[in-house]
Amino acid sequence: MSGAAVNVGEEQDVFLSHFEWLTKERAGQDPSWLQSIRRSAMERFAQLGFPHGRLEEWRFTNVAPIKKIPFQLAARDDQRVTIDRVRPLMFGEGPRLVLVNGRFCPELSEVSSLPRGAIVTGLEQAVKTYPERVEAHLARYADIKNHAFTALNTAFITDGAFVYIPSGVVVEAPLHLLFLSTTREAALVSHPRNLIIVESNSRVHIVEDYAGASERPCFTNPVTEVVVKENASVDHYRLVRESLHTFHIATQQTHEGRDARYLSYSLTLGGALIRNDISVVLGGEGSECTLNGFYVVKDRQHVDHHTRIDHATPHSNSREFYKGILD
């Protein structure tokens, strides 16, 4: 990885200090290709800066409050969660992957009921155990060139959810990916990075769930890349029920193959400021996607859904439907 300095503006200084700490902390632990991805992303974030209201895509969302808070980077030591905390948030006894402040917690997770060949684990572990599968797709779809928060997340790729469904496998029970934001003292930021790969002729239902009850400010900045191969089907439910002290800026990028089917359901219930960027590339003939969303907000809560669908090939179909309740 290059040792050249990254020049950033004053507002970005706190994240540069996080990046420098992470680079030293992870020295010798990660493959060179991942280090290179991080460095390039940090350089791009420095060039882009935080989005502002003069940008068309951000004219309805003011991220200035995020820039004013000196967040600390969440570390593994910040995890103080027991199964008693998780149980009320579970959807039955189906397979689940639990992450606290963006870090995988195997002791709180249960994936033994998954079909043979299916892989559900933390991204950090997947980089070590399945490096070829991760490298082939990680950071290949989510755009850092034009999206500052995606670049910021990519600069801090460490952990998150890794889901791999092999060809011809049907996962009957919904897979619950539970992300908990928790802090007792300092304001914390986490950058969960999630990679979901569904091979041809497979089917899976995934619940990507962000929850928290922190009384201190939190900033959750997740990026989820979803690869849906030929004739595969994914139902992707995304639930945000974070505390009213949490800023949640999320990027979701999906790429579909021929005759693939992708359904996205976004339910937003909690958080101070919530931004969901949802992009789909219909990359094969016969592919289709449906983007549905529902939000409930009150008082000074802010929710912004931004969708983009690229019909990259002919004979593909898309639908969208979003509704909300303002209290």
C-alpha cells in the first residue's frame, strides 16, 4: 500500500485520524488487495468531501450535524452485548448473524440450520477463509467515484456480513442479519461492509436489520453489495429501527444476471437522520427488480430514500412503490 499522505479538509480530519489508526492496527493482517482498496477509497473521500445541498442528489438531506460531532471509531472492545439483549430483537429461532457496532459476534449468532454449502459469517473471517470469493466481488459494485459516504465506508472495510448461497440451493427460513449500535460514553461511528452473493438457480430471503437504543450519538454508515446470478431470486428486507440519536447513511448496490429476480423492501422506523441509497443494475435479459419502501417518522426525524435503476440490458423490468406516515 502506498505511503503517500492523504490531504483532507478540516471537516474530514477526524476520519483521517481514524484511517491512520486503522492502517497501523491492521498492519500485516489483511491482503494487499484489500489494503489498496482502502487507500484508494480514502483518497477519493478526501477529494469528494461531505455532500452538500448544492448537489442535486443531496438537496433534501443536510449532513452538517454529522460533521459537527467528533465521532470515535467503534472497536471490538466496545461490545458489551449478551444474548438477553439480542433475544427481543430476534424473529423466531431461524438463522441469524449478529454484529455489534459493525463487528461480527459469533457467540450471539446461529447459522447451523442453513443448507449444506451456504456460508454465512463475518466479512473479516471470510477474507481469511474464502479470499477468492470475496476478492472477486468486494468493492466491485458500490460506487466510490461519486458517492462520498460509500468511499468513506470502503476506506474502513474491516468487518460486516458475508453471505454466500451456492448454485441450486433454496434457503427456506429467512436469514436475519442483525446489526446493533451501542455506546455508553463516546459518540461512535461504524462502517459495516456487507457482501451477499447468490449463485444461479438459488433462492434466499434476507432481513438486514439495524437496531439500537443508545442515548449517545451514533453514526452507522453501512454499504451492502448484492450479487444475484442467473435465474436466482432474492427477497431483501431492510429494517432501520435505530435510536433517535443515530445518523444512518446507507448504500445498497445490487447487480443482477440473466432472468434474476430481486425484491427490496425498506422499512424505516427509527433514527435521527436516515438516508437510504438503493441502486440496482439489471445486467441480464429477463432480469427484474421491485423496490418497495415504507417509513414512519415524527417530530424532527428525517428520512430520504434515493433510488436508481439501471436497465443495462434490454427486456428487463422494474417497479417502485414508496409510502410513509408523518406524525
